[in-house]
Amino acid sequence: MAKKILTGILIVCAFIFVGCHDIDSGQSLLLSEGMKPRVAVAPVEAGEADVVEQMSANRQAYRAALLSLIAYYNQVGNNMKVQWAKDEINKLDKIPQYNYIAEAVVAPTTLRATQTITEADYMYQEARRIEKRAGRLILIKHEDNLRKALDLYNGIIKKFPTSDKIDDAAYRAAGIHEYFRDYTIAVEYYKRAYQWNPKTTNIARFKAANILDLYLLRKDEALQLYQQALDMDSLNASQADYVKTRINEISKGTAG
């Protein structure tokens, strides 16, 4: 009796297991871990930008190849393999992809925001429009619009490095990075804002100092920037009082 029960359970389990896969899903043809290509990586002699550019080209080539497969299988009427290729491209599109180059980080600190360039001005206005469209709430924003605005700010820095908008673009981009809690990158963008325009009207030193102080816990750097912010940033009364308090607390070692 026990043997019959055990046999029944095994049969049920087998049916359940088989039922986990859709018909003609191609599961049996998925590459095993041992069969997945393992490309040997040669020592990198190129710079970061070159390596990232090659990686980006490979991303695009992979996706283009899948689209070609879909077109081919559609043409020959192989609907089963059309679905396999569509499934692969859908999963590919869901993989997070990073922009590994932060323009303000790789751009030299010696740039100067000096020239009025019409196209740069237009790009900045468009970026601000898109950023505002992301929403005015501090905690809830349309994040894809923020990324679109960020692309435009970075485009200004990359294409028009002498534009008088590069410090503003860096400052606005820093705020977007700060919203996403990418604090290390945000600090670098805030720094570029005042490095590229020491007389910028943006309170970039204050913003950088606050992140260094509260989130990155780099108190010595924060102290220096707080002191500079008092002298050089256009702080309102509340901000100035806050900075003085933080300078006092960090100097005495009582800062939280």
C-alpha cells in the first residue's frame, strides 16, 4: 500500500514538473552554464571611454542580432523560434544598463563657463523643461524624465565645454544624482559647478559640503567647503545659520 502511495506521489510530482514549462518554450535548448560563452578578456590598454564605447556597441549589436533573428523566423514562418527570440529580447531589455561615463567627472576641472552659445542655451532650457515635467515634489518624481534631463545636461558639458551654461548644467545634474542617492557622483558635479565658474550663483559649495557631511561622512572636506560656502555662496539667512552651526559642531568634534 505504501509503495502504491509513493508511486502515485511520484507520478503527480512528475506531472507538476512537466506542467511548469509552456509547450514549445525551448527550455530544453537553453544553454547550460558550461555551454555559455566565456570570452577571455585581454589586459585593458585603452582608456575607460574606449572600453565603455565598445561595450555599448556590443549591447546594440546583440539586440540588433536578435531583431534579425525575429525577422528571419517571421519570414520563414517559424513561429516557435520567433517566440524564443522575442522572449530573449524582452529579458534583455529588462536588464539594468548603466551609463558608466559621468561627463562632469571625466571632464577637466580647468574648463571655464565663458561663452554664450545659442545651441547650448537651447539644450539647457529644454533640459530644465523636462526636469520640471518630472514633478515638483521632492520625494516622488517621474524618474525617466529626470534621466532624460540628465542626458541633456551631460550633452551640454560634452559638446559645449566653453558654454556659460556648463556650471548650471553641472549643478542641475548634481541635484538629479542627489535625488537618486548617488551621492559620490553628485558631489563631483557640485564641485565642477564652482570649479568651472568660481562666481556661480548656484550654492554648489553648500550642497557639496552637506552631502560630504551627512551622507559620505567626510567631515574634514565638508568643513572646508562649509567655510568656503559662507564666503562665496549666496546663502539665505537660514542656510548661513545652518552652515555656522555645522562648522562649530564639526570643529568641536560634536557633529553627528
